Amino acid sequence: MRFRDQAPLPGRTACLALMARFGMPAHITRHSVAVRGVALYLARRLKARGLDLNLELVQAGALLHDITKHRTLGRPLDHALTGAKLMKRLGLGPVATLVGQHVRLSASRPAGRVSEVEVVNYADKRVIEDQVATLDQRLEYIRRRYGRDEWSRTRIEKMAAMIYRMEREIFVLLAMEPESLLQIDPQKEQDPHEDESFERGLAGRR
């Protein structure tokens, strides 16, 4: 899944402005900022291993993944779908794809694929509120909070099985252990726009 020829993506500041514009509560903003940090940490290292990932897209998808969650609480609405619709309305089609699959990946996902979609989905499964956690801890949190009936619990377990497989796929590529994420500070991941500025500066000195 590649989004190389699309319109410019919103950077960190623009995403935060959108989050404020659409009334994202502070606690969801903190969660989204932490997910951004985990997602960029993983994406940069996967990119260094040869994967063709768009870091700006990863950042935007991570920051905006819960953009409509507060509007769906207590209502029979799927915030991934409402968020994706909002992104499309704003002309952010590539971001809509990530937002729409941040809870559950598409059933048609090719086995073994690790794209921007998987990175943001997985990063969200490693953050409880605004703290990095293990996948086991996050899934137990999801079970307690959302496993209200048999239908919900069945969906959660199907999702969990896919996420555990995806975790193995990601960390085989990285040659790291999943627990290593517990040591990172998500706040320290810089804006990918700064990466580009740094690279341009290096090129100018060569």
C-alpha cells in the first residue's frame, strides 16, 4: 500500500490544530501523541531495514486516529469509521485509510505485509492512555473496557490473534524484542519534516 503521489500531508503542528478544531479532549490528545511516538520509533527503524514507509503519513495517522472518538462514546458508532469519513471529507484520503483500520485491520490484508497501516494499528495497541505498555497489558485493558458481551469478546479475540501475528512479523524484521518499546520515550520522536530538513542540510555540506 503506497501513497507517494498524494497531496501534502499535515505535519505535527497541523495535526494538533485539527485535533483542537474538532474538540479532541486532553486525555485522548495525550494518548494520540504517545501513539505517534511509538509509531515513528518503529517506522524509522523499519525504514532503516529497507521498508518503504512514509513517515509523514505514519505521524498523521497516529495523531489523528482517534479524532472522532469522543463523539462516539456511549453511542452505537465506530470511531474508526467516523474518523475515516472525516479525513476523506478533509481531503486526506491516505490518512483516512490508516484511521479506518486503526482498530481492526482489513480482512483482506496480505499475510506478512507491514505498511503504514500496520505500524499505526500496532502502535495504538502498545499504548494505554498515554503510557507505553506490553501488548498483553493493552489487550487485557481492551477486554475489560470493551468486552461487554459475547459478540464483543469474540471480536476482540479475533483482533488479538491478528495483532500477535503482526507483532511477530514486525519484530522479526527489526531483530528486536517487543519489550524493548517499554524503554523508549515517545515524546522524543521528532517531526519527520525535521528529518527532511536535516537531510537537506547534510546534502548541502557534501
